[in-house]
Amino acid sequence: MIEIHLILLFMIAAAIIAVEVKDLLSSVIAVGAVGIGLCMAFLVLKAPDLAIMQLVVEILSLIILIRATIRKDLPFSKSGRWVFNTLATVSFIAVFLTIAYVALKNLPAFGSGPMRVSKAYLDSAVAATGSKNVVASIIVNYRAYDTLGEVAILFTALIGILAVARRIGKK
Amino acid sequence: MDTVKDSKGMTLIVKTVTRITIGFILLYGIYISLNGDSAPGGGFAGGVIIALSLVHVMLAFGKEVALKRLHSYAMRFSISIASLVFLYVVMIRWHGSYSHIVIPLAEMVIVGAGLFAIFVALVLLSKSDKDSE
């Protein structure tokens, strides 16, 4: 379990760098480092489906962040209200740590969940669907309406963008 | 070869490498989505890789090529076919012997085109990009 702790420390360090650094491009690259660390954490926890998804979506969102936000002259002020900001941050951290301590104490241990629902899938998915990848069989077979909704969202966005960016009526 | 002499986009090296690698990236996306039932991956991941290859073309060759691809009839035709296939699958609850090929392909087309269109809307159609040219 030492790898996961190393990766988590790397992600925390990269997140702090992303918040604290002055240059926006360096900040975006540090956010990308956090995403790559999350991808490696998924690989260590034996979830290659999630790792592939995290990697490709991270790259796409990084390109969008770099191209869409870097060029704008974003207002960046560090002056004023620092007492209120510091107090709010410290109190939020205190509340978060307290609730996390109470909540995490009652959770089952890491890697040994109750598995009430997922055990049925793991037992019957391969025989029932004929797919060797249990994750894909759950996504496309048992949870097929999730996939339908996701495709409907993307299709609606596509129709809207094609309608806005069409050539007819632009001039 | 006339796109090479075009001054828009990145340098000649980037354009040549893009022209060589673009087919392999598209093939990898199709492989990921077709192999999703027996290996990690699936239709969504393959679709995002397709969108990344289109983004790659846009970054290398400039804005007009990407917009031309988005407006092309082949792209509209494939999006319409893919969404009709998805509607058909849902309406008759099709679970035939080729569904593990057809469903990821349709999902891949819609996800790839949709994410590329969102990228175009966020990056190319914004006002700041127009000012900088």
C-alpha cells in the first residue's frame, strides 16, 4: 500500500502548487499532474477502465483549459479581505476534518467493503452477458439507460453547437 | 500538398507528423471501442480518443480545417446514423449477436463528435480568439 500513499502525497503537492503558483499556464500544468496521479492511483487499485477514462478526459480538458482560458486577461487580485478569507478557510478546514473523522471512522476498512450489490454482478455478469469485461457489461447491459442518457446529453450539445455555428444565416 | 504551404497552424514538421499519426490515433480509438467487451476501454473512451485526434488536427492545421470537418456532410451523416442506431437499439431492446460491435461504434461516433463540437464552441467561437488573430 506504499505506492498509493506516495501517489496521494504527489497529488496533494501538485494541487498545492496549482493553487499557489503565479503563472496560469504553470497552474494548469500542475492540475494536469494531479490528473495523471489520479490515473496512476486507479492503475494501482486495479481499475484500468477508470484509468483509461481519466487519462483521455484529463488530456481533453487540459487542452480546453489551455486554449480557452490562458489567452484571456483574467483579473487576479490578491489584496483586500485577507482576514475574512483566512478565517473562512481555516473554519472550513476544521469543519471538513471533524466531519471526515466521524464519517471515516464508521466506514468499513479500505478494500473490504460489504459488496452486497456488486457481488451479484460479479457472480452472474460473465455468464449472463458473455462479455469478459465486467465493467463494460454493467455499463452497456445492466446500466444501459445511463449510457443512453449520456449519449442524449452529448447529442443535444452537438445539435445546439451545429445550429449556432452553421454557415447559413451567419452573414 | 497545398495545406503544407498554408501559413496557418503550426510548422511544417508538426503538420507532417500529424498527417502520419492521425490515422493511427483514429485506429486506436476504434480498437479501444471495439475491444471494450474483452479488455479495458469501451465506447466512451474510444470516442474521447476520436475527439482528441480531431483536436490534434485542429491544433496543427488551424481553425478553418477543423470547422470544415465539423460542417462536412460525412460527419453529419455519421452522427445522424449513429443516433438513429441508438434510438433503434433502445426502442426494440435489441440484444442481438452483433450488438457488442454496433452499440460501441454508435456511442463512439456520438461522443467523439460531441466532445469535439464542445471543444470548438469553447475555443474557436469565443471572442478572445477572434481578437488575437
